Amino acid sequence: MDKKNGQLRMVSRRSVLGGLAVLPAAAAYALDAAQSPSQLFLRDAPPITSADQVLNVMEFEALARTALPPAHFGYIATGTDDDRTVARNHDAYLHYEIRAHRFVDVSGVTAERTVFGAKWPSPIYLSAVSGQRAFHPDAELGTAQAARSRSMQMMLSCVASTPVEPVIQARGAPIWQQLYPTDDWNVTEGVVRRAERAGATAIVLTVDSQVGRGYTRNNETLARAMRIDNRTCTDCHVNNSHDPVHRAPMFEGLDVSHVDALAPPNITPQYLDRLRKLVTVKFMVKGVVEGEDAALAVNHGVDGVIVSNHGGRNEETLRATLDCLPGVAAAVGKRVPVLLDGGVRRGTDVFKAIALGATGVGIGRPQVWGLAAFGQSGVERVIDLLNRELLQIMRQAGTPTLADIKPTHVMASTWR
Ligand SMILES: Cc1cc2nc3c(=O)[nH]c(=O)nc-3n(C[C@H](O)[C@H](O)[C@H](O)COP(=O)(O)O)c2cc1C
């Protein structure tokens, strides 16, 4: 029997080798041992022409790069300094392994989560991404329609190309309004009141963007991309302008003549108190990375904390948000939801963030890669892929609900 099997193997191997002369493609696969089969098939695959052909979120990055002019792709991609914090946000997920448990009934697996009384199909939400008209003509309306068709929570950027009212209409449900408070309180107040009037159910104060007059973010990747992109393309920018500070649609009708910066340099506890008094809906802070800051914000009345470093765009701390999460979650101690964004590209990433204490998980770049590549259907595919992968790993790990995912379902990787 063994001998027969051995002969069979020999025969089949000889037939493969014999086929090499007439099948040059097969020869390439056999000889190029340095590359994985998956990379080889990717290299030779026919072009992707619709969103449903895309296999994973990272493939959308390459598609967006092809679809967009260099400066617009550079705007999405850029980090600050050497972009190492961008990379670490993503790579941090490789430092955790998932511990899968058998003998659990996972027939009713569900990733549903309730956040501020709203039922989400999964813990994933669309985080704020500014100026989406630079990525697709449908801009924020395309994203909102995708969010609607998939019942996803959407957070609208304060410097979006589309203001809050039509976005809420396209979403068909309340959104969260991200807030760059500006250094003029009257403008801050105007934006908050307008968003609340339109029906936003949360105001999300971004606290990791200290960009004032005379200070620029050191976005070198963007600067390089702009150097090789000499088009004049302001028509695809926010209100046909490179000046979101004064021309953002959310600032229309407000006197922005005194605004120098999208954030005052004094976001102190007193500032939180002042804003807390103004905001009548849920109030969150986005961009917290240390436990003591999270505890301070909760003590000053915020309803939620978002662990974020702006996708590594504003600071080169080298601290991945996933590594910041346990400290923040411990300091908050379940008093309010703790959300996280940064580097989430797989359902397994979402699983790990949930295990380490996140209530919800935001995506920034993936949604606009999808938008740039295929408009609404691209964003939908990004959402579907992540949700499907999350459910898959939940089944595999023996965790039928998000509440079943415990810190013990992940362990620090010992792999070298
Ligand atoms: C092109 C781009 C624009 C962004 N605009 C905003 C913004 O206007 N306000 C904000 O709070 N965060 C903004 N972010 C940060 C995201 O909300 C989110 O924190 C970050 O992208 C998460 O990391 P990820 O891109 O790795 O998913 C932006 C991110 C990108 C990529």
C-alpha cells in the first residue's frame, strides 16, 4: 500500500515536471520560491473591476492608489515624520495571538453591539475622514449611503466636503459629528448647535490635533506626493479650496475671520467642562492614548473615550493604539464606552481590540480606499469583508457573542 502510494507520488511529480516545458506559467510558480503562492497569484491575477472581486481590505489600498492622483492618495496614506506610527498601529495586531476554544455552540454567532442605545450589526463604525470629495465625486454621501445599506454608525468630519444635513439624510439615521473646535468659541458653538439641530446624536471632540497658525503637521509623505502632482485640482477640494479652516461647509454662515486654527492650544479640563455644558447630546473625546487622560476626561463628564492617534497622522509617538488600549480601558473601568481606531484591517484585528477592552472599533483609511476604488459599493465591500472576517474568527474562537470575547482569548505573541 505504502509502496503504491510512493509510486503514485512519483508519477504525479514527474507529470508536473514534464508539463513545465509547455506550461511556462506553472514553471514560474515552481521556480520562484522566494514568493508565497498567494503573492504569485496576485501578481498574475486579472485586474479587479468590481468591489465584489476584492478579497480583503488591504487590496483596496492598492486599488485606491491606482484610482487617485498622487497627492490625494498621499493625503490618505501620510503619517508624520517617518510614518512609523502608522505602520505600528497596524503591526501591533501581529503581537497578539488568538486563543481558539472548541466545544462551544456557535450556531447563533452574532457580532451585534448596542452603543448609546443604538443597535449596531457589529462593533465596527466609520470614523471621521475629511474632504472625501478628493477621493470620489459621491464623497461623504457615497459613504453615508453605504453606512445606510449596512446599518453602520458613521462619524462625519468637521471639515468634510459635505455638511451634516445632507449626510444625515443620505444615512437615513443619526450620525456622530466630529468636532474641530477652532480657536474661536463662537465658531465652536455654531458647529455644535448646527450638528445637534440636524440630528447628530454625539459630538466627538478631537483632542490630538494641535495644528495652529505657524505650526504644520510634519506630513512628509503628503509633501512628497504633492511635489510630483502638479495639477491644479482645487475643484475636488472642500468648497473648491485648500483652506478647510475657513471654507469647510460646516463653517458656512459663521464668522470665521478670527479663526487661526482648527484647535485651540488650551484644551484643558476647564475647556472640557465648558464644552460639556454646551453639548446636549452624547459627548466624546477622540485621540486619547493614556489612562490618566481618559480618567480625567470621564471625571469631566464625557460619555465616551476614543483611543486614537489620528491614524498616526499627527504625531510620531511610535505607540500603537492597540498597545494603549488596555491602560485606557483599565482607567475608565467600564464607566463609559471605550472605542479604538488605527490600523484595523482584518476581522481578527477587531476581535483582538474587543478582547483588550474596546466597545467599538473605527476604521479610517479603509473606508476611503473603498470609496476611491468603487464609490458606495467599495465602502460596502470593506464593511462586509471586516464583518464577515469577524464572524469567522468568533466562530473559530468559540465566542458566539462579543460579550464572550475575554482578555484571555488573546495572548502576547512569543513568536520570533
Ligand atoms: C484622509 C484622512 C482624513 C482624516 N480626517 C479626520 C478628521 O477630519 N477628523 C478626525 O478626527 N480624524 C480624521 N482622521 C483620522 C480618522 O478618524 C481615524 O482616527 C484614523 O484614520 C484611524 O486610523 P486608520 O486610518 O489606520 O484606520 C482622518 C484620517 C484620514 C486617513
